[in-house]
Amino acid sequence: MRAIIDRTLGAAGKYTAWDFAFLKISLVCLGILLGAYFAKFFLSYTTFLWVVFIASYLWIMYRTFFKHMN
């Protein structure tokens, strides 16, 4: 399992901006599709999903602009 993770990280290290753009587009489309198919299920969890989104967004902003800027 460790070898697969290392190979994947090595490949991701060689991504270009276009590769990351396509990765983001595919993940956004997957999220929209899941939201469309399971809309009634996710409606009862919107507060939880907002909390998770805000926490993860703040974590990424911290890691990007404060931790790795040095």
C-alpha cells in the first residue's frame, strides 16, 4: 500500500496547472452529481456540511498562506 501511495504522490508532483484544473473540474462534477442523486439525504445534513467545509477551507488557507509561505 505504501508503494502505491508513493507512486501516486510522485505522479501528482509532476502535474501541471492544466492537470490540477482537470482534477478540480472532475471533483466538482462528482460533487454535483452526488448532490443531485442524494439531495434529500444531504438536506438534513447541511449544517454539518457547512461546518466541515468552513473548517477545511480555513485549514487550507492557513497551510497555504501562513505555514508554507516561509
